[in-house]
Amino acid sequence: MRTTFLHKQYADDNGDLGELYGNEDDVALREHYDKYGQNERRGVTLADYMRIEKMALSEDGHVCLAGWADRRLADRITLSFVVGYMQYDFDDLSDRFCWYRRLDVAEAIGDFDRPSGFVLVMRIPDFDPHSAITILVNGKEHFQSATTRLMSVQKFMTEALTTCAVLADGAIGTTMDAARHLAPGITELWETYLDRLSFSCLYETGADRPVNRSIIITIYRDISMLMPQLETLAPALDGQPAEVILVLNEFTGETHVLADQIAAFSQLHEVSISVHVCSGNSGFSAGNNHGAKVARGEVLIFMNPDIFPPEGQEEQAFAFLAGDPGEGLDGALLYYGDGSLMHSGMYTTADMAVDARQGFSEPVLRVEHYGKGLTAHVDDSPEELAEALREVPEEGLLVTAALWRIRKAVFDEMGGLPTDYIIAYYEDADFCLKMLEAGRPVRLDRGSRWIHMEGVSKPRPARLRAVMWLNRAHYSRRFAGSPFLAPAATDLSQL
Amino acid sequence: MKFLTLSLYHPRVMRGGAQYVAKDLHDAAAADPQVEAVMLAAIDGNRFPQYSKVGAAITALPDSEDEFLMPGRRFDDFFHRMYDPRRNKALARFLRDHRPDVIHLHHSLWVGLDVIELIRKVLPGARIIYTLHEYLPICHRQGQLYRYHEGGICQDTRPDQCTGCFPERTTDEFILRRRGFQSAFARVDRFIAPSDYLKQRYVDWGLDADRITVIANGHRRRRPEGFVPQHSPGLNVFGFFGQFVDAKGIDVALKAARRVAETTGKPVEIKVFGGNKEYATADYLDKIEAVLDGAPPELVVTEVGSYSRDNVFELMSSVDWVLTPSIWPETFGLVVSEAWDARRPVLASRAGGLSDRIIEGVNGFSFLPGSDTELAQLMQICIGNAELWQSMAQEMPDEISVEDAWAAHRAVIADVTADVSGAVSGAPEEAADEPGIAGRPDSGAAPGTAG
């Protein structure tokens, strides 16, 4: 076989080279090709092997790109962003590109070995906002817009997370590695967002009354169950040294109406209440941490807005509010609205996330609830309950933050809930594992039964699926080696 | 005894069965020399701004003594709560000023269940009686216990079943709704039900039967002394009196009448005295149009328009028979009392409280709800049957009078106050040292309220 470099064709196709070398200098042209031309994909139209299908830009310089590329022709990608009169160059972003499999692209380009879809979330430092943007890929103009809309950070985050949902919906084995590549960009975005949030006190009453425990209820948007919840709690709180701290994330209602409702409730019940409205959605951790920060009680009760004492069994439930958790963390038995068992502690266990085609293999953690789905009922006798929970360990388990009891000093010592989980999911398991690793007890109060009106499963919005996926990956990386993971054999049989 | 009627609406603001009953009982109480009566009507201030005064939670009703209005601005129509601090202050003061021994609640719409908690705080010694006018505590579907999506009366009111009517809501929400009503109702001393049927539905729902007393809604008679009932020559004029809304079954009446006209070839006339046609659904109006489309000339349908208590006797006298073809389980059926007052036999569906009241062949006839064929058979029996009509017109008993109803209420009041020393003759206990608004002068400021 004989291989021939077509130097005349190379010079003719690339006018700059023809002008420099003419089309006869086969040595110089070959040298240029080997040194530059091959990498620059001279003679190939960029749009034929790479497409940017989505571009979002925040006012802070966060960029989200999504599209596809033929990795055989685009194995190394440099990006330049020309924004107004500033150009920002990034030499090698290989590690920031998150690649995933796209069958539609594979069918078109013929490459079934390498993932061809990509998502990139990054930030341009020292960004100078402008509406005109041009993106250069490997030095070639690839995207141009004179009227780019700059999104607020929150809107951008929603866009970016929604873009990532395509990964969240894939098999965990094929996407775990992708999550790792996305993590720096998304985490930076989340931290920027959190830093900018603020809390305003909408209402406060009873601030002069002594308090020894604080019930912190962090609510995302929907306050439809708030007033019924306060009413059912009122008998335990009326005239007692307790306070209720409401933290509202992304509250979309009318604040004066809510203030009126709380005021009207306060007229009927001697309960210290304060309402703190976040400027955005601080998520479960930061919202509850803010509640803990303003709390006056020595004991903190973290309670979801859909937690209720069971009808006719209020006293045993209220005893949970009055108890002392000591140096540990306590949870309670939770039942669905229909009375069936929902939560009697949790454990975390590891599966293997495998992408055989890429040779990827890594543990991925899963959190399971003991007893979920058992026929145990909130009205069961203590004996029936003991039988239902016979396999649930007394120690080393995790408890859901839907209802927690912990001393404020312990909570603060542990650094509060981790805020590096985006919005929600897995932060309570993280906190429990850290408690266990610190040698502190995590207990399930089997004498305390509550209703958790978690409702039926509804389709989760795309951004939330992405959050769960990213948080799970984050949780898995952090605790993959934890000694408190339940062994696989236990997971196979225990309920 | 000081007696406070706390109602939804006042007939002068908006006509309706519950407010008529409340006002009648208030008037009867006011006429009782042993009673000092006050009436406070909660209204939707947004709908009736002419009765609202800026910054005033309670206002007087013009030219009325001891009758007041309480216009509200916001109402949670799912949980039936007001949560209005300005109103709470004003109402607490109102209660302290009037110090009623007995408070009679006539609804939770715009009254708000939180008012019960307030009463208990401000006047712990006062007794609360509550008339169950409809099924709203059980049924969020306009309190009608009727499954529009299935076309039948709702017999199973468990929370998961409610999502059939409200698929956008969860079972948990309905569990909470029921819990909210029942916990508020736990603070009520006695319930009044206008019919056995309604009582039983509430017993099935969870109220103790012992706490519910059945007292029919009293009727204020309009029939002059010596009235001799007359009928049309053909005894073929049927009247519908009521709201022109889906659940009232006008379509059933029209279908039955058409069937009679078509099968017998005899003339049949239907007079519709109905208001609130604007609340009927487009589908329902289409359904009615379809029934009348191509009807034979023997069927004459006249849409007369709305009526009031002031002219209902005369209007009833212009028909021979009165139809109450409701497909929902009516709680009582005030129109039946009005028909009997005018000596008109009633053809009523066997739905809810109506079935309690009809004595077959004595004061009317009954038919299966929604059955136009059964109603058509009854209409055929009735048309031209002077002997039947005369016997019924002469022999049908009247519904109890308002005064009789008040006397029955007095018995209930005596019962619920029997264990309260001095409650009836003296002042109710006041929670002088209660925290919150109960024992506090009304200068206590709350956010968003004017001083």
C-alpha cells in the first residue's frame, strides 16, 4: 500500500497556506499538516462534526452549552467566548465536558463506541455583561448572537438543571462519571446562588416569651397545609415555652395574606411564631440552617410542613416535642395519611454503577426506609408494632429529617445541615452518617407516631430529577467508604 | 337569655334557604319575651361591596335593630377558615359587648370554622348550636353529595373517593379537610339537622347521633284564612320553583313532560320559576335545549323567572302540581313547605331530605331521582285527576311553623344549658385572663390591622 499526502489539495482548500507556501512545497505543507492541520481539522466544516444545540448565559458569566460532537474529530476542544468587546479563552476543557450517549447522533455519525452528547456548565471569570456573544470552538466561529438574553442566576440554574435531566434519566451506571464532570460547574453555580440569598422576617410574635424548644418548618412554595398543621400542633404549644419558626422558600403567595393568617392564629393561640421569607429557594439545608440560627430553644425540632399528629393519638406524638435528645439525633415513626407505615428508620447501602463499554465501575449509594410498605398501621398496639419492627436495628440507623429532634448545641457542633447538596435530597442521610461517624447516637423514637402526608408520587419536574441525580452522585462519592453502609446481604433480606 | 344568630348572609343581602331559616329563627327569638336576640350575618364583602365599610369588620344593617353584617375579604373555601386578625378583634369585642349565652351558627361559609375557637376563647361558658344546612363539611363539591362525573348521589364519602370529583387534589388534603371540620365541630354543643336523612349522613361521617337533633325548618305561612285552593281546568300545570342549576333536575321534569305529551297527546304545561340561570353549565343548558328541540305542540314550557318569598304563594297558586326533581340529595326542600302552604301536591324525587317528607298520596308522590319515566307515569296519574288533587289539597298537613321550630330550638337550648349554672339567666363566663385576644383590650396590635 502507498500513502500519499495531497499537498496541492491541502493548499487549494486552505487559502492562507497557499499564500504562504504556494501549492508546490510538499514538504512544508506536509509539515504544517502534521503539526497543525490535523488538530485544526483543516478542510472539515466544523458544523458537520459538532453542534451546539443549546446555549444559556447568566448575568454572572455562567455558561451552559449542550449539543453533540463526533469525538473522533473533536477529541480536544478549546473554547473562546467573545462577549461584546472582551474575549475569554479556555484552552482545554476536556475535564469539564460531560459526555453522554445519544443514539440519534450515533446513528447519524456512525460512532457507537464513544458518547457523543455533551453538556457543559462553567463560569467565565470576571465576566463583563454584553448582549453580543460569539463562541469559537477550536478557533472557529461556531455560535453567534447579537441579542443574547442574560439570565438571572436562579433562572440560569433552572435552565442548566433542566438541561442535565437527560443525564438524570439515564441508567446510573452510564451517568455517574458524567455527574463528576458536571459537579464543579453546578456546585459553583449553587454556591453563588446561595450566597446571594437573604431572609426577611415577615412576622414575629411572642419574642419576649421564654422558649426552650424551637420547631423549625421549612416550606417550599406550597403552604396549603400550613394552617391545618399549626392548628393540630396548637394544643401542644399553647402557653408552652416553645416557638415555631417558619422558613419559606420561593414563596409565591401574598406575604400580607400569610402574615394576616399567622396573626389571626396567634390571636387564638399563645404560641411564639416567626416567619422568615427567603428571597429565593435556599433548599432544605440552608432553609433549616437559617431556622436553627434564629432559634431560641435549646432543642430544635425540624418538621416538614406535611407532618401531623395522628388523630386521637396526639399525646404520644406531642411527647416527642417535649423530649430531650441528649447528645444524639432522634427521629420518629412516620405513617402515611392512610395510616400505613412509611418510615421506621433508614439505612444506606451501595450498588455498583457500571458502564461496561467505558470500563467504568463505581459504588453508588441508595437510601432505603425500613418497613415502608409493610401492613403496619398507626393504630397498631405496641406489640403489633414491635413485631413489625423486629428487623429494624436499635442503633446505627438513619432517620429522615421530615421530623428530627436535636439539641441546638449538637446541631451547631455538627456544622448544621450540609449545604453542598443542591436544593434537597440526601442531606439528611449525610447528616446522620456524619453523626454516626462522630460517635453520636442516631435513634428512632419508637414511642412516637406521626402522620407524614407525603401524598402520592407525582411526575417530578426535569430540574428536580437532575438535582436528585447530582446529589446522589455527590452523596455516593462522599460516603462510598463509610463503615455505616448496610451490607448487601442485609439489603437483600431486611425490611 | 341572650341569643346570637351567626349566619351566612342575610336575606336582605342575598336570598337563600339557610339565611331565610336563620332570619326566621332570629325573628322568632326576638319576639320571645324571655330572649334578647342579636343577629350577625357573615357575607362575602367582595361580592357585596355596598355592605362593606373600609376598615370596619362589622357593620350595622340599615333600619334594623340588633342585626349586623360581617363582610369578609378572604375565605379559604376548602378548609372553611377566615384567619382574619381584624375580624377576630372586632368579633371578640362584639362577643364581649353582647355576651350571648347561646350562639347559633348557621353555616361555615364566610363564617369560618375558626369562629368556634374564638367563641370558646372569648366566652368559654357560652353554648354553641350549629345548624347543618347542607353537606359542605362532608362534600367539597358544593356540598351536594352528588358525583357529577358519575351522575349519581355520592354514598361513599371517604377521602379517597373525593378525588374522583377533584382529581387535582390529594386524598391527604381531604383527610385534613375532614379533620379540620371534625375538630372544630368537637367544640359545638349541639347540632340541628332539618331532616333525618341529613342527620344520618353526618352520623355516617362521624358525628355522634346523640349530638344531632332533627328539627324541620319552620315555615312562615302565607296562606290567608279561609283560603280555598283552586286548580286549572285541565289540572295539567306543573311548576318548578328553584334555582336553574344542574342538580335541580329541570331536565328530568322537561323530559317527563315531553314523554307525557308525546304518549298521551294531551296538553301539558311546565312553568319554570327559576333564578340563577347564569350558574347553570353550558352543557346543562344544551341538554335542556335538546330536550325541547322538536317537542310536540302539546308541551308548553314557560320560563317565568325568579321568585321570592313575597310572591311565592301567589305563584304556587298558579300551578296545580309542584315538581322537585332534584338529582342531588336535598337536605330539606323549603319549596316543598311553600307548596303545601299553597295546598299544592308535590312530585318529588326520592333524594335526601325530600324522601323523609313525602307521604305518598297524602301530600305528594315520589319517584326515583333522575327517572323521567317514573315521573312521567306520576304526571299521567295526576293530569286531570280532580278527585286526587282535591283530596290531597284538603288533607295535606302543613310543615311546622317558625314558632314551632323556635319552640323546638328552645328545648335544645334548655338541654345544652342545663348543666351551666346561671348561663341562661346570667352572663356567660368570660375568659378575662386568657392570653391573646380573649382577655386583652382590643388595642392589641397585630400586623396589618388598623388601630
